[in-house]
Amino acid sequence: MEVNLPNKEQFDRIEATLNKLLIMIKELEPGQLPEWVTIQEACVWKGVEAKTIQQKENRHLMPPLSERQMVGGRLRWRREVILEWSRKNNEELKILSQGLKVI
């Protein structure tokens, strides 16, 4: 089996992207997450793309829609809701979206 390693330029781009992500994660430590969180901020926190979970077929991956509120002209969720949502994996979110309980 042949393994293709990235060349120097590809490796440098990967490393730069990872460094940017680490900075973003450090900026969003639990105590620094705002009281009201937008979907974009929540997705950065969880490490997913907002565009991906907003697609119709992936809506079950979004934070609970029943918990959102309009704050400052934008839909937002409370910090506690986002922290709980970010701890769940995709399968748990799918089960919860169907109104079932996760065991």
C-alpha cells in the first residue's frame, strides 16, 4: 500500500489552517462564550460548518430550534443550550430531533 504524504507547500497550508483553528478555539473558551450565541458562533465552538448543518437534510444537527430566540435582530441560543448541544454527537442529535430520548 502506497502512502502519499503532502508536499512542503501542502503541509505548510495545513499547518497554517490548524494554527488558525487553535487560535479560534482558545478565543472561545467556555467562560468566554457569549451569553447569547449565533449559529455561526455555535458552529465554530462545535467545529462544524454552519452552511452544512443549515441544509434541509442536516437540520437535525442544529441546536434545538425550540430554544432559539430573537436577540439583537438575530436568532440566538443561550450559552447553556449551546454547551449541551456541543457535547452531543450526530447520532444523539438525530435521535433527539425525532423526539426520542438518548439513553
